[in-house]
Amino acid sequence: MKHTLVAWMRDKPGVLNRVSGLLRRRNFNIDSLQVGHSETPGISRMTFVVDGNERMVDQVMEQLRKSVDVTRVEDLSERPMVAREMALVRVATSADNRSDIVQIVNIYRGEIVDVAFDSMVVQIVGSEERVDSLIDLLDNYGIQEMVRTGRVGLARGATERKMHRSTAVWRAQANGKDATTAERFKTGGV
């Protein structure tokens, strides 16, 4: 089964390498990996999709939680979530097929973000199935180049904020407050 895991970690050199090394040592193949800034200054959010049974995923999550630079880990797979992926696709065009491609992209609610004499770049944001479906159709016209972000996701609805104490301290300091106000961050009081 595919699992969507999210880890929050400090923005420090080498942290991504240690986390991906941990997954490699556990023989996990990473289907997709996305890292970016989170809502907390100094903390990055890593979303990765792995294929494995629950026991293996639980072991990896426990190992990640033991890492000094990882502040929180969640498995979103069992929860209702909003998941999206973005793809940029350069597709070959000609005067004969340009309008057909534009029509297909519009049906998928994609965007044409660049046009050249012999190609155009299409942007699609949506579920992996929707992105795959558009890519399959565009492949008939000749895909010249393509890049995909991989899955990003958030749990649906109101979620309980479980903030690690050190994250609360960093947030308080980043907002010019002293560490004594950090506990209020855990409940959203600051």
C-alpha cells in the first residue's frame, strides 16, 4: 500500500540527506518527494510517498521521530486528505493541432503557460489520476519535456495541532517573543 508521510524538520544542511538515507536503509522506494518551507520559520515540511506495509511504515516513522532535527511525523494515508500534484509539460505543436491541444487542456482545467512556434508548455494541477490522464492524452501529440512535483497533501478539516516544544520555542523567537511564551503557541494563543 502507498503511504503519504509528512515530516517537519529543521532547515539545516544534511537533514534531507539523513531522512532519505533512513528510508534507503529500510529498503523503501520513494515514489515522490517534495520539500518546502512550512508555516513555521526555520522548519521545512517534507511530503513523501512510499510503498510498504504498515509495520515497515511504523518503524520508519519511529526512526524519524528519534532524529534530532525532525520535530513531527504523520502518516496521512489513513486520514481524509487533500492531495495535489503539479506538472509542467512541453508538448510539440503545429498549426494543425494547436487548437486541439488548447481544447484538451481547457477540459482538464489546465493552463498554457508558454507558447513557442513549435511547442507549448502546459501546466496542470490536480490529483495524480487527473495529471496522468492529461499526460496520456498529450503524449499523442509528442511530449518533448516534462517535470512533476510529486504529491503534496494536507489533512482535511480542522486538525489538532500537535506542536513539538522546540518548534514552539523557535516560533516564539522568530516572532520576537521570549521562550516563556512558547507554551501558548501550542494552543494557538500567541
